[in-house]
Amino acid sequence: MSDAVTVTITDLATGPTAPRANATWPNVRHTRVADVVAAMGPPPWSRRLIADERNLVTLIASPPGGGNRPHWHAEFDEWWMVLAGRLEWELTGGVIVRAEKDDLVWVPRGTVHHIRNVGDDLSLRLAVAMPPARHFFSACEQCGYTDDGPREWCA
């Protein structure tokens, strides 16, 4: 399948640039994870923290047993920093990656990944991707999803 995506970067630096940020989400200059967790309430939820032409950073909370549905990305690799809890990534080919607080997990583009909270507590992960962050979903008997196709990533 060839759905080529062109990313045009129009904001090139010609020298040192003063920090730019918003007063509200996304792209707040300084974010305290504990404040986001308190504001968002009980999981499941996700909150986009950074969004520009090169970066998408999202804080994702899952309750025990929760997670995402299997999907893959054609245009970008994705990685996560686990901030709390114990998570399991089920990848293409039956590969299983287990991670916990302070672990980093990287998945190359084209790899199906299904992430689940396998611990007894809230899990928090910081997902880092690249726009436009299209997700290609498939039906999953295990999760009960029956639809498939590409979707834009919603935070």
C-alpha cells in the first residue's frame, strides 16, 4: 500500500530562538504530569501535550486490564516512556515486550502493536510520534473490535 505523506516544515530556525508556548494545551512550556493526571480524572484517557509539525507527544492513562486496540503506522516509528505501572506490547510476529516505570519501548513503522496494562494499578505512558499519525486498525477478536481502516490519531 502506498499512501505517501509529505511533511513540509515551514518554521526553520536561522539562529537562536526564544521559547514559544501556549497558555493552554497543547504546547504549554512546562507540564507537571501529576497535575495532568489530577485534572483528567479516572482512566482511560489521553492528553496531547505537544503538537507541532514534527512532534506529537501524548500522555496516556490506562486502568488495570485496559489498553489500546491493535494498529500500525506507515509513516513513522513510535516510542513510549513508561511513567507508571506495568505494560505489555504485543507486536507483529508474536513478539511480547513487557515494560514498567522508567522503561522506554520503541516500535518501528509497519509493526502492529497492541498495548495493555498488565499490572494492578494505573499505567501512564508518554507516547511520542510524528504527524499526521495515521493509525491503521484491524478487527480484533480478543478486543471485540470489528471495524478496520485508517484513522487520524485523536488525543
